Amino acid sequence: MKLKKVLASGLVVAMMAGMLTGCGGSSGDTGNSGNTGSSSSNNAASSSNDQGSSSNSESASSGEIVNLKWVTIGNGMPTNYDSWIASVNSYIGEKIGVNLEMEVIPWGDWDNRRNIIVSTNEPYDIIFGNGNNYIADINLGAYADITDLLDANMPGLLELMPDKYWDGVRVKDRIYGVPTYKDSSITNYAIWDKELVDEYNLDVKSLTTLDSLTETFETLKADKNDYPVYVKNDGLYYIFDVYDQIGGGTQILGVRFDDKEGRVCFTLEEEDIMNQLKIIHEWYQKGIINPDAATLTEGRVYNMWRVAQGWESAGVTSWGPQMGKEVVVQQIEKTILSNETVRGSLNMVSINTKYPEKCLQLLDLVNCDTKLRDLFYFGEEGVNFEYTADGKVHKINNDWALAGYTQGSFFTVTLEDTAEFNQWDEVKALNEAAESSVMLGFTFDTNPVSDQLANCREIWLRYRSEVMTGVQDPEVVVPKIKEELLKAGWQDVMDEAQRQVNEFMGK
């Protein structure tokens, strides 16, 4: 069902149009408090929240300014937080009658601080999250069901974001999170050092599978006395991206994204995964992969070759500059839309907020009003950035602490003056062309097998690093892993998942 069809009349939309600037608009990323992370922590400044203990919605009187708290992640509280939030509140106060307080949690503190906020019912109104905690927090009763509030309060984002992306956050046909519409599908690219591509006259279009790469990597290893594949302990994890994890939270349980039969499988035993694991093991034995890969928690800056999720022009805007080299990129997989890709960045409304409608109006404005989007994405105008005569953004410094991907859409951010082209057009085109997983909209209810699944996840985590970096021979270790899994209740997990998938697919 299309979300927009829920609206009973055009009256509410007309009213909202007077409050909200439409997506791509002007020049220019709580009744309770919520929490998200940043890189350094300071106490959130600003006015106190008018927070409630009930999930019942309260409508703000005409002209009333309501206080909301938004918890997010980044580099900690901005040094110019007071003046920045004042400029934000001046704008949103006039637009939608909201006075906002932010808590920006540092990256390193995020998991712990966020868990405390959610588990102890600490006051917040909006909180950032992702697929790692979305389902668990819903099961805790932490978030408001916003399904029936979207049409009236988020007309801009409903217009901007295709309906299929809303399907990615449905749980039992209800919606509890607002996706940040950005690179919300997965496209994997091989990234090559251009000097090597030119030196060896490499046809990167023919080097898109692991088995096609072995000979080239052997040559590079011998000639350069370096590791062509330098990875950390998660190894070449991208090989699992063609399997929808169906909400199970583990790489070893999934349904292939294009399997119309919906067969739940133990991915390590699947022919495509096993063959790739064998090649990775071969590379490790030949010294193509760095010998300390299984124990490394950080990679290195320079790579002859690596795989990353993104878009082609990221080679110019991000990957190349990060490495300090000119790079060549080549798409190696289809563009896929799944629940996991959509849930990579979400904002949820607290079950305890007094003003769920205002929370959604704020998120709609942040996504769709370019002036406000720029304030969140770049920081304070005149301090962190300024507009050029031709309407682009010139960054005065790189001190802004908020993480842009956590806030809202990329597609309403003003281009920087250093940009030679609009990379977001490419990202949006990938999103719109993405092939949807057959499991889009399905979430595995793990409650019937929660203990078994938790134990099985732990078993996989013990082996994952050495399997994914090639240390272990998969033909030897996978049967061993399966034996341990079966003792921990793996078959129960598989059977229950398949039963629910069959029901979802109408079997």
C-alpha cells in the first residue's frame, strides 16, 4: 500500500505546505530526549526539554513552541554549539514551532551511551540508530509507531523517497523509523591504484570476480613485494551482500536477494560463498593477503586494490583523496536494495515523547528544506561555511562535529564550491534503479529462537575473522562450525526462519 494513499484529504498536506519548504527548496543534514553518538562528548547545552512520561500524543497549541531533544552521533558537541543551535531554533521556531536541543555523542562512547539512554528510559524525543539496534529496541517498546502519522507530517520526504525505501523499515507492516535517504542501496566497487592499472595495462572491467584476480595479484605480489589485498579482521565481508540477512543479525543466515523461492540457507555452505572463501584462503597461503589480517582492527591508508560500498564518482570525491592517490573504480556487483541497506541510518521517535507529530515535522524539514539541511550538514553559516556568489557552499573549516549521514537526505544538500559535478545525482540514480531483495519488508521475529540464535551468533563470531581473512581452510572449518551450530540449536533457527519466510511469501 502506498503511504500517500493513507491521507484522507488534501487539507493536511495543504496546511503543511505552508510550514515546510519542499524538498530541494530554498538556497541553502522532542517532547522527550533521545541519544546518538559523536566523537567527543560535552554536555548538551540549550533550553530544558518539556518531556512527558506517556506515549500519548499532545497537540501543540497554535503559536506554541515545543521543546524537543535529538540524540545523535558525531565528534562530540560542536565548540560553537550555542550559536549554531540558536540559528537553527530561530529558523525552525518560525517554520514549525520547535525549539531543539541536541546531544552529539562521540563515536567511541556511542554504543554504551545509547544503550543506557534506551534501556533506562532516559528522556529524549528523537534518536539516531541503525539495523544493529532497530529491531531489539522495537521489541523493548522504545519507539513510537509512526505509520499513521507519516502522511500528515512528512509530505516532503514521502515525495522525495520512493515507497520501497519505507518498506525497508517495516516490522510486521508497521513503521518505527525514518530512513535518512542517501546511498540507501548497496553497490560494491573495486578500487585500484591508477598507477598500477596504467603500469600493467590492467583491464579492470574483466577483473570483477575473485577468481579473475588471482593471476594479477600474484604478479603484483612478486613485483612490488607488498600485499595486493590488505585487510583487517572483517576480511572480504562484501561477499555476503547478495544475501539478505532477513533481520537475523548474522552473515551466516540469509536468503539470496534474487531467490524468488525464498530459501533460507546457511550461507557458508552455499556454492558461491564457499568458492569465494576457498579463493580467499588460497590468497592467504600465497601471501597475497597480509598475514596479520585476522588480528587487525584497523586497515591501512594505501591499498593496491580494495572493495568498498558507494558510487563511481566517490573515487574522485572520497576514495582517491583518502588514499592520496588517483584511483580507478569498477562496479563489481548489482545495486541491491534490502532491509539492511535502508536501515543503515535511521532516526526514531521515542515512545515517551509528548510531540510525535512535531518530531516528524522536524525530520521532514531537515530532510527537505535545503537551508536547514545545510545547517546540519555543514554547521553554522559564517563560522563553518559560507555561500558563494553562485550559490554553492564554501567550507571555512573542517571543524563541524555532526555526522552528515545521520541527519537526512544527501539530495537536498547544497553543492560545495570544490565540486566539479553533483555526485548525489549518481547516488539517487543508483537508488532508483536498485534491484529489491525478495525479502524487502520482511523481518525475522527471532523471539521464538532468541536463545539459540544468540548462541549461534557467538559461535560464528569466534571463527569469523580467520574464515573471512583466509587463515582457515573453509572446506575444513565450515563443517566444524556447522557441527557446533547444530548443537546450539541452529536447526531450530533455520526452521523457524523458513516458516516465517514462507508465511511472508504466501506459501
